Amino acid sequence: MRGFAQHFKYLLSALFVLCTVVFSPNFAFAAGDESLTTDYTCGTEMYTGCKSGYFMSYGTAGYGPIYDATPKAGNTCSPCPDGYTCAGGTAAPTITCAAGTRVVSAGAKCTTPSGGWWTASSHTVNYGQVSLVNYCMAGYSNSFTSAIYHKNGTYCRKDVAGASVANTIPARYIKVTSSGSSVDSSKTRVVEIQAFASVGGLGTNLLSGKSGPTGANISNATDGSWTSTKYAEGSSSNDIIWDMGAIKDIGSIKFALFTDGRTYNNVTISVSTSNTAVSTWTTVLGPISVATQNVTTATGELVRLKGQTPCLTGAYAASSTVALTGTKSCSSCAAGTYSSVTGRSACTPCETGSYNTAMGSSSCTPCQNGTTTSGTGQTSCNATCTYAANTKTWQTSTWSPRDTNNYFIKDTVCAAETFKNG
């Protein structure tokens, strides 16, 4: 019996040494072992930290092992995903995306897909999360797949006519809708929403502390906290609407949906000057899918709303593809044409009996001393009327008849029987 007790004592000592050595920070597993570890609790089979090149995980998802920094029985140390960096310990795998790139889905690498979005600077994303991006206003798109074209909103573009470009969007009400999320198809939850006159989400938040006519706990989303435990809620058939109290010029909106990693479907943000008919609402975002990060404090994603500055007088822009940011590309009116109002899509030829010689003109000059022009769009008075006396001058822009014989008729045209070239 005494010999058996002695052998049992030696066996316990050997097990203790094995546990201490094999799972010590300085021990390296042989090739083929499942992972490397910095700490492992014997008896509970629980990893409390991993060596560099590995990360703590528990369970799997469609993209791979799920990162979990909380030690628990049954967890493991998984190899670092391709393209990510794993510092070891309980740190999450991370990937740093350059400006103009993004992580589109959980576990993915940094890419530049086409679409109405941009990232202005480099940013770090934890494994299992997605990039937060800025969005182009609804109707604008970006078909490029190179990072250089997704660093700002310049390449968010759409076809517009010169006369139909708006500088800002007036609104009093802001509405968020969706068809629910990957977790709950019947709910839309907004952690925070803010509105600004600027295009970059800077300055006074016009929605601060505001409530509204539709939705539950909607002032939770205008308290400025960005805390995921406080959110406004609406059902899939019940919009969330906030009232700013008066009509404001809106240049951008920041928002964050409930942040637990779920993806919302058919997200739409609309604005209106009145909360009445459907036709009064202008869609400024969507419908799009929005993937959220699993964090306790949200970071707002920006929607830029401000349109182009219209062309000034003396210039025009035909229907063309224009960018969301900056000044619309305008061309000067050619000599013999003019534009007397802003936002024109074409210049108007000078009327018969008038002319101009300079590009970029906002008006035409009436012909004098009985002269006229051979037609519209002329750069000089290149015709005369037979009965035009030098003492007779075109004195008014209405081109009234010049004498009792009516030799000169209205609208700058000489009577047909008195007109001649030269």
C-alpha cells in the first residue's frame, strides 16, 4: 500500500509539471498542434490568452472562427486570418484599410467595390466587423472600382440638366424606414441621427433634442450619446419621423442603426417640408443594406445631401454627368448668345436686331442707327433697313416702330419689303 501511495504521488507531480510546462508562455507546440497559447487554465480547459499570430475564439460563423476575448470553457486559439494582424493575448485580429477601400462583410479583406460610398482616410477594422463609410445622396452613384475614386464624394455622380441643380435641400421632417434586419424583420432601430447645414456633418446639430410624430422613444436618437442601449424604434410598417420644428437647409445627415452586428435591409432616409402626402418626401439615401458593427458606442455614418452650385449668368451646363461635391462644370456662352439667369442648360441666341461680341455675356446689345442683323445669334449688326435714316436710332429694348410710316416693326425685324443685306 505504501508503494502504491508513493507511485500515485509521483504521478500527480508529473501531471502538474506537464500542465505547467506545456501551457507556459515560453512553451512552443510541435508542428501539427492546434495552436500556440500564452496561458491555459488546466482543469477548466479554457484559454485566457493566445500567442502572437493567433486570436481567442469561440464558435464559428460563415466567415470563420468568431473572435471572443472573454475566457470560457471550450474556447480556442485560432490562426490569424489571411490579411489580418494578430497581436496575441486577448486582442482582436485587425486589418487596416487605406482611404478609398473598405471591409464590406465580416471577415473580408479591404476592397474597393463600386457604389455610392467613400472613405476619406485609413481606418482599422476588427475581424468580424465591417467598415463604416460615407454615403452619396440617393440618385448619385460611383461605378469605379479603384481606391483613388472612393476617397471623397467627388465621384458620386448623376446626370442632371443645368437648370435643375439644387444648392441645398430644405426640410423640416426627417424619416428613417427599413424592412427590418437580419435579426428582427419587423423592427427598425436608430441609435442616433443628426442633421447639419454643412456638407461634412460639422457645426450645429439641427436635430439635437428633437422629437417627432411617429415612432417609439424617438428622442433617444437625438440626445447625442451614440450609446447602443438607447435607441428609437419603429416597426417595418411604421416609420420613424423626427420634426426639427421649422424648415432648415440640410447639407448632411449622420446616423447609426442599432449596433449589434446585424444588417438592416432596404434602409431609406427621406426629408420633407411637411409631414403630409407621400409625394412631399424626398429620398436622400437608399434603399440600401446597412451592416452594423457590434459595439457599445456607435460611430455615425455620413450622408452628404448638398447638390451642385448652379451656373451663373453668362454660362451654362448641358445635361451631363456631374459630381456631388464642388462646383458644377459650366461653360461660357459663346459670342452671339447670352444667359440672363442662373442654372441654365443652354445659352440663348441674341434676337434679330441685337448682338454681342464677348463670351460669357448675360445680355445682347441693340443695333443702332437703323441697322439690324441678318438673323439670330449674330456678333455684329450686319444688315440695314432700306428706309433707315441715320437720325433714326433703336432706342428701347422693346423695339417699338420708329415712325408714323411703320418702316420698322416690333421685335427688331425690319418690314420684309424694306430689308436688305449690307
